[in-house]
Amino acid sequence: MHPHDALTEIAALLERERSSRYKSKAFRTAAEAIDGMSDEQLRDAATLRRRKGIGDSTFAVIQDALEGRVPGYLIDLRERAGVERTSALRGMLRGDLHSHSEWSDGLTSIDLMVDAARALGHEYLALTDHSPRLRVANGLSAERLRAQLEIVAGMSGDGFTLLSGIEVDILAEGGLDQEPVLLRELDVVVASAHSRLRMERGPMTRRLVRAVSSGRVDVLGHVTGRLVEGSRGTRPPSAIDATAVFDACAEHGVAVEINSRPERQDPPDDLIAIALAAGCLFSIDSDAHAPGQLSLLDFGAERAERAGVPPERIVTTWPLAQLREWTGLRR
């Protein structure tokens, strides 16, 4: 395999297993550093060693690939990833409505996210960087979001569409953290709570119900905010009246997100059952913060399939025209 391909695959697998962002970024930086170099140039070890962005681990990967070997580092990552996950539902997914770029707290540029989505066969991907009050995630002000929209507009073509969007923070009283007029200009609005997740059940329920009843939200993101594993530790789910929240989602045509990140597994299975009974739509999303994490849809599809969610009620199985018609009801 070509050294550039080896470095890129290693980065993607590190991202998929949610490894250190610095580790995955090192391999993407090395891939950028050798982009366009000939094999002859790559075999000049002394010069390559001095090239900015090439360290001991990435140098070893390049040498293995040049010698016709699959790098040992890559073999280990492939083994850790295990057998590729498959489900009938995964094959029906056409896109993903929740992803992030380096404009907020994602790890890479928009174009690398688009390249990865295309490689997975997506018909569409919504770019949903964070809103301004989430400062820890470098949330986008209205001005920065408008600047991003100009870039997004030029990223579609050849059967793929990059949808404009936002993951807008649900404020403590249920308001949305972005200008209402600007929200209506976007293709997709995912609304999520990121703060004060330990509110009492009544106020938290009213908070989510107000947000999904606003007429500006398409998807309710990671409903309970729980964490069940991973480097950030664990966090219990927010206390909510799930029936009230999902009844409001069903009434206003808002999809309940099945978040595919293994550390979230949100909503829990019992809440998926309540949302099903309420007649809700669903959106299986990766919540990807790096290109390799777009493939986390595998996990979300498996959960939805086990829960018995009908494919026709999953908006990310819909063709783009149907998806736009649905989101257009709130524009």
C-alpha cells in the first residue's frame, strides 16, 4: 500500500476508537507532509527524517509501506477494530445529520470530513458545529457560522451533498443558542443540552419540550446526555419525563437521535421503546468529531435494529429530496 494511504488509515482507525486526538492528528499531519512526494523522494531517509511532521512512528510506517509490507502499527489497529460490523439497517442509511469540524471542536478540516463521508458512500452529511455559548467547544458565533455557510455551499457535487447545519445548545430555559433567523437558513438543526444536565426532572423536561416545540429544531441530540464509558468517565442520564418529551417530538415532527458513539449509547434502550410508542421519527447519527468516527454509524444501526425501529421512521434512510421536504416544514 502507498505510505499516504497507510498513514491515513491509521489516523481513521485511531479516530474510530476515540484515541488521543494528538495521536491521530500526528498521522494525518504526516500524511499531509508526504502528499505529492514520489517514491524516490520518500526513499531518501535522511531528507524524510528532517521533514516537518515526520516522527519516529510515522517514519516507520512509511518505510514499511515502501517495502511492500502492511505496517505493523496498522495491523494492530485492524485487529483491535475486529470484524467489520454489519446489519441490514446499516446498509439502508444514506447519510448522517450530526458531525463536527475544526471550526468548533472537531479534529480536522471540513474537506477531510467530506472526503470520508464520500468514501463511506454517504449521499449527504450535515455539518453541525457547536453554537456560541459552548465556549469549551469553540462554538460558532453568528458571524463565524455565516462565514462557514459560504464554504459549505461549495462542497457538494457528484452525487454527494454537504448540508449546512448546527448543533445548537438548548439553554436552561429551553431557548436555542443562535439567532432564530439564521437557524431558519440552515438545512439541519440538531438541538442538544450540554450544561446543567443534573436539573430536576420537571425543569429538565420543560427545557427539552420547549426546545422541540420551537418550530426550528429537526433533531433532538443525545437526549439524556449520559456517558457509559470512555476517557471522560461516566455520567448518569438526565432525569426527564420521557413520555412528555417524546410526545412533543412526535407532535412537532422532530426526530429523536440515536447517537452512535459507544460512550453515549443515547437514548437508552428503554427510552427508545418509549419514543417508538409515541410515534417518533429517529435519526441515526455518528456525532463524528473526526473523519474516522463517521463509521461509528455501525454501532447506532445495530442498536436501532435490535430495538426494532422501522427503517421508514429513520430519517437518515430517506433520500435527500424526502429529507429536505421534512426539514422544510420548519423553515
